[in-house]
Amino acid sequence: MTQLPATKALVQQALSRLSGSTVAITGGAGFIGSTLAARLSDDPTIQVILLDNLHHDAVTDTPLLRRPNVRLVRADVRDKVAVTEGLRGAQYILHMASIAGVDTVMKMPVLTMQVSLQGTMNVLEVAHEMQQAGQAVERVIDFSTSEVFGRYAFNVGEADATLLGAVGEARWTYAVAKLATEHLACNYWKQYGLPTVAIRPFNIYGPHQMGTGAIHHFVRRALRGEPLILHNDGSQIRSWCYIDDMIDGLLLVMVRKEALGQSFNIGNPRSTVTIHQLARDIIRLSGSSSAMEHLEWNFPDVELRVPDIRKARTLLGYEPLVDLEEGLARTIAWYRQQPVITVVNETHGGDPRPNVG
Ligand SMILES: NC(=O)c1ccc[n+]([C@@H]2O[C@H](COP(=O)([O-])OP(=O)(O)OC[C@H]3O[C@@H](n4cnc5c(N)ncnc54)[C@H](O)[C@@H]3O)[C@@H](O)[C@H]2O)c1
């Protein structure tokens, strides 16, 4: 096998290839979408469309929306007419609109499934119609989740079996709906040649995150000197992937032909810790005097989740470069600069639940 050049060089090549194109991001006002939009729109020749209903909003009143090559379309992915309008002219479509965050998923499982299933069906149908009308659709990237691997997932690869949790446990509605969309995206490639790819992000963190991710909660609490609340004994294990590495992975998936019709784990297996260790690291790195408190939590949880990323390494040249210590330091520095550490959508007294992801 030929040796791929270093990830950064490949990412640079990817950005050059995207020059002059139009990129539509559903869910583009969220954490990952807005960060990708910022990276893409640094190139003034790339037009970026953010299609989002602002359920989460990391873009209003930010410099991103003042860029002439970034446009926000406020719309719901469940509305096919709006999706048709919003995706018009895009060569690259990244579909990440979703109810993300275990808290909201458990409260609104029907909405979670609707957004995932109807939204993805709409995006794929519209992209297919665009293609049939002779428009150049270069890529449609569907966002799945690492939750498809279930409660115990050590070094899981893309070809490993996915697991479906028990019916009646609201948490698994997110994974089951995402898995269905992944099959759907793959089948649009197989049956119609629509150039789809599915992504399974493994616990992404960094500046601009919203919702109920553990790092988002822990950092804000640590900076406020409030106790960090861990579920049960905090022995759950996760691999944490810094947002910049995620964006590099996406840029590679957008342009490399080897990605077509495939699913990819995007994560950082080297940054694997227990939730307890994560909380300790955040307290130490933020110089906080916060205590740690343990809360009994009797809902299904993912106990262990570590990705195998060999497929992304081999086919894309993807390599996560930011280790946990460095990523946490950057994240804490960003939160410190925020004028007010606001509590967004925190509906359960600030109890930090490890994100679905
Ligand atoms: N962050 C992670 O660790 C992680 C892990 C696994 C999977 N994912 C997936 O990656 C994608 C992006 O996640 P994120 O962390 O940026 O989450 P996010 O919540 O910040 O972004 C999701 C966006 O989707 C939008 N949205 C929700 N319902 C919508 C609707 N009906 N119509 C239009 N827009 C709607 C929200 O307003 C939000 O801006 C999601 O599909 C998520 O499921 C993320």
C-alpha cells in the first residue's frame, strides 16, 4: 500500500478542491456545523448555506453570519419544500440536523425519530432529484452516531455488528433512527449511485458545543466553582475527539473518492479516559476548586466506547492530532473568554449527562 501524505497536507488539498463550490449544511447552526462552516468560509470562493431551525444556535450574532459567503436558511428538515429550496445549487451536502443530547432524546423520542427519519429521507430524496435534473451533486454526507455500537464497544470497527437497544428505552430511539438513516444513505449509493457517505462521530468536544455533552457541562461548572456531577461511580469510558480533528475528517470525506458508499468512525482512540478521570483533568486544567459529586442514575448508559479508526486512516489519511490534555486546555481557554457562561437548554438542574454520541 502506498504511504499517504500527512493528514494536514491532505486536508489542505481537500480545501483547495472545494474552492469555488457551494456547500449546504443541515444542522449548520450547531456545534459541528458552525465550526465546519467557519473553516470552509475562510475561503471566500466557497459559498456556505446553513439550513437549521435553530433548536440549537451557535451562530446568531456571531461574525460567521456576517461573512458574505455564509447564508442561514431558517427551516425544518422535516419540511421537504424547504429542504428543496435550501439545498438549491449545492454540490456538497452535509446532513447533520438532529436532536442531539440524551436529555432531549429521552424527553422527546418521537421528535428525535421524526427529525432523523423524515429529515434524512427528505435530504436524500432532494439530492437524488437534483442529480436526476443534471446537477452535479458531489457528496451527500449523513451523520450517524457511535451509539449504534451499543453499551460495550471496545475498538469497534465499521464492519462490526451494530446493536439495537431494547424497545421502550427512549435513549435507543436516537441510535435506531440514525442506524436506519445510515442504511438508507448507503442504499441510495448502491441503488442510484448518489455519492453518499455516513459518519459515526465518537464524542466530539471543543469550543461552541451546546446541549448536554459531559465536557461542555464539566468545564462550565468548573469555571463557576460548582460541583461536577457524575453518574453513578463515573467509571464509564469514552474516547474524546477534539473538534478540529473532526473537521479534518469531514473535509477528507468530502473529497476522497475512496469514501463513496462507506461508513467511517471519526474519533480519537488515544484520548480514552473514564468520566471520573475526565472530571479530575478538567478541574486540574481549569485551576478550579470544584468538588465531584456522584448521582445515582438508573437509565441505560454506554459503559465503554472506543473506536477503531483504521479504516479512516487507511482510506482517507485521517489522523487525530489533538490529544485530550491539549484539547481540554484549548476548550477551557475558549469558555473563559465567553462574557457570560450561559446555561443553554439545561433542563435538569445542570446534571451533566455524558452525551449521546
Ligand atoms: N457532538 C457529538 O459528539 C456527536 C456524536 C455523534 C453524532 N453526532 C451527530 O453529529 C451531528 C451534529 O451534532 P452537533 O454536536 O453539532 O449537535 P448540535 O445539536 O449542536 O447540532 C445539531 C443541529 O441540528 C439542528 N436541528 C435540530 N432539529 C432540526 C430540524 N428539525 N430541522 C433543522 N435543523 C434541526 C439544531 O438546531 C442544531 O443546530 C448530529 O447529527 C449528531 O447527531 C454528534
